[in-house]
Amino acid sequence: MMEDGLIDGLEIDLGYTKMFITRQELKEKGFCRGTLVLYTCPCCIKGVGYAFQTFAETAKRCPFTSLITFADIVIFIVTISIYGFTSPSANNMLGPSGEAFLKLGAKWTPLILQGEVWRLVVPIFLHAGVVHILANM
């Protein structure tokens, strides 16, 4: 542990070997929040307030991640403004109905087989509801 309460690094178990990456090495390599699946880098776990304060810095350091995050948020806001919320019994993620997602391009194999191959990419940007997008951010 470091004096600010954050861990000094990360031990990664690859199955056949283990490696330890220090916080400084993560900074030098440019890893940021969201870069590693199911893991928030120790450089970035200072809290939500800190994240808002350093958004410009993060956008410079991780422009692609910031762009995708911004696109996700905009698409979610547009989705809610067009289709609204459905009842929690129909969508426990607190979002639009399933029919709305089909109209927006959700992945559905019968439609993909009919030639709507864009349905393989569009779902990357769709979020089932407020719970889903907050969990991903």
C-alpha cells in the first residue's frame, strides 16, 4: 500500500506465470480506467470527483477510450429521449423496451441472416438501461 491508500501495483496471474506491474509502470505505459477488463488501474481509482477533475487529462492520455465513452453516453441519451423508459418488470435495467432495441439495431440472428450485418457492430454502443451504462462507466 502507498501512503494515499492505493495499492502499489497489480499482480496478474496468467495461469502459467505471474507478473507484478507497479503503479508507475502502468502510468508509463498509458493504461487508464477501463483499459483492463474487470480491473480499474490504481492510477485512476481516486474516486468519481477526481475522475471529473481530470477528464481533460484522461482524454489526452486515452483519446480512443474517451471517444467511445462519450459516444456511449450520447447514444444512451438519444435512445432514452426517443423511446423513453419501460416498466421495471419489462426491463430491470431501467431502460427502453426490447422492441426499441430491435429498432435501434440490437443483435438478433434471424435479422443478421437476412443481411442486416450492421447488427454485429451497433450493439457495442447500446445499453439496456441506466443500471447497465453506470456499471460500464
